[in-house]
Amino acid sequence: MGGVELRELRVFVVVAEEGGMSAAARRLHISQPALSQTVGMLERRLGVKLLVRSSAGVRLTEEGVTLLAEARAVLARHDRALRTMAAYTSGDGGVLRVGIPLELPSDLLGPALDRLAVAHPGTRTQARHLSTAAQLAALQAGELDVGLLRERPAGHEFDAMLVAREKLGVLLAAEQAAELRGPGGIRLDALTGLEWVGFPRSGSPAWFDELTAILRSHGLDLGPAAPEGQELIAEVKLAAVSAGRAFALAPPRWPQPLPPAVAWSALVGHPLIRRTWAVWPATARRRDLADFVAGFREPGDDQPR
């Protein structure tokens, strides 16, 4: 692989994993023309065709399948070497790669970033918006230094600390919310007959299973599962519930402004609690990582997060 850059290999691996140029460009936060140019340069360096493009996405050639395995091995060894050497440094002057899920409480990261800036002014943070499952895979591959996950990983490979506890409420069409709302909010079983605007199980299996078990125990028919790979962004939630046939779940301090046709209400008894953990490799020895994690305030039971 003489002359091939690690950046080109990372781009190729992401394209292969996403199965399309548009999805890969979004994940890498670069433009699609820049991504296509990088893949084309890699193909020219190697003198082989790696991808076959079509309206349905991209397909790996035989050469592409071979390179994918080799590229993952090279990147894993490179990242492992960096992690090993990080044990001998203070962490200043480096990059702290942080995974972030959708709908993170707006005040959660501030104290951690402030502590990092004071203790390690030479460290800069690099944030990536990823699902819990994608963050866990990135942590295992050495592509993230710390992630904010909706579920705590099992086993001893990672350390974890609870950093947020959110009492989820419900988003409904405004007229429906006014009809169903009582003194303590809306009862969960009052949502029977409405479709749940959910997220794919693959994004966070343990949290999905916990959440759907509670919904079903209150008599809710969840309907068909959300399509795999579909991110539950704010616009999707708002558009779905405004028609009056569905409900979505959201925390009380949801950062997205609500249109007049949609209202948020608390749920009686707060039956749905969404937790977020800071997760990092148990073998990590970076001081800047330790100070970043120490900057989180552990939530108490009475906090609305």
C-alpha cells in the first residue's frame, strides 16, 4: 500500500460500511464530491476498481472486498499504536474523539468541556453524531476515545459513568394533548390507538427493548418497526405527530422549537427514564480523557434530565 494515505483508507471503509456515497459523506461530515474524489484517488493509486456505483448505492468489487479486510487491519493496528503511546503522554496537544447521540441535553457537555479546556488547553475535541451501537463499534475499533451511550456495555472491556437521566414526555398534536392531559400530565395508556414514532432497534438494542417492554405493558400497539438506518431526527418526529395519528417521546428540555400544531406533555408517574452513560476503554490512560469524564455532573433522581 505504498503511497496510500490512512485518510483514504478510512474513507473507503466508511463508504463500504454505509453502502452509498451520500450516507458516507454525511457520516464523515464532508461533501459528496470530495468523498468521490478521495475514492477515485485511491483507485488510481492502487490501479484497480474498488467500487461499482449504481442508483441503489455502491457495491464492492472483488478487489474492493480484499482491500476492505486489509484496510481495517491496517487502521486497527494504527489506532492501537496511538492508544498505546498515549499512555506515555499527558494528552495535551492531541485530539479527544467524542461520540454524541441525538437529543443530548443541551447543558450536559458544557462542564466537561470547560474542565478539559482548563486542565488541557492543548487538547481539542472532535465530535461525531452516532447511534449507541455505532459508538460502541467505533470504541472497539479505536475510532473514538469516549462515547455517550444510551445503554451501559456489558463485560469489562469498557468503564462507564452515568451522566444523564431524562424523564421522557410525549409529543402529540396540540388538540390531542389538550384533551388527554390531566393534572399530572398524560397517562401512558391514554396513547392506545396511536402509532409510536420510534427508532430502529439496531441503534440501541438494550434501550429499545426496555422502552418497548414498558410501552407494551401499558397496552400500546407499537406497529411496524422503524426502518433500519433511519435516524429519528426532530423533523421526522414533528411531521409524524402533527397529523394526529402518532406520538413521539422527547425529554422536557427538548432543544427543537415546537410548531403551534405540536405540544409536549409530561407522562403521569414518569414511567420512561432515558439514561446516558459516558463510556471509554478500561485500558485508557489519557489524563485529558480522565479530566473530561470527571467534568460530568452525575445526575440525581430529582433532576429532570
